[in-house]
Amino acid sequence: MVNSSEIGPMLTVREVARLLHIHSNTVRRWADRGIIRAYRISRRGDRRFRRGDIARFLAELNVNEGNKEKLSSTRHQNTRKIHHGTG
């Protein structure tokens, strides 16, 4: 079993929602779908999140958003070439 001092402070659903600028229900849904990692605590099954897991999620999201922008830019350039008869 992992000692709670080894894990460090955990974030609540509300705290993660504020960090990600999304609704608390979205945090719960993403946790249920495995999009973000959650740890269930207590008999009620409250969710808690590690700061590091959320930081990694944001880093991956930023990388993926950058790739989408590059792809979108490339598509736009290719579309312009086709419409203008170049390329």
C-alpha cells in the first residue's frame, strides 16, 4: 500500500475543473472514460487527482493542439494552391 505522504496533495474534482476551465461533470466523465486518471477514495468513491497526472494531461493536450494547428495550416495552404492553380 502507498503511503499518502508519498503521493502528495491530491486535487479534488472542483480544483481540476478550475484548472482545466471545464465543468465538474466533465472532469468526472473524463475520469470515468480514462481520459484523465483518478483515484477513488472513501466509501463514497470520491475522486482525487495527482497534480503530475493533470500536468501531463495538459502537456499532451498542448502538443496535440499544436499538431492540429500545423495540420490545419497545411490543409489551408494546400487548398489555396488548388484553388489558385498552383502546386
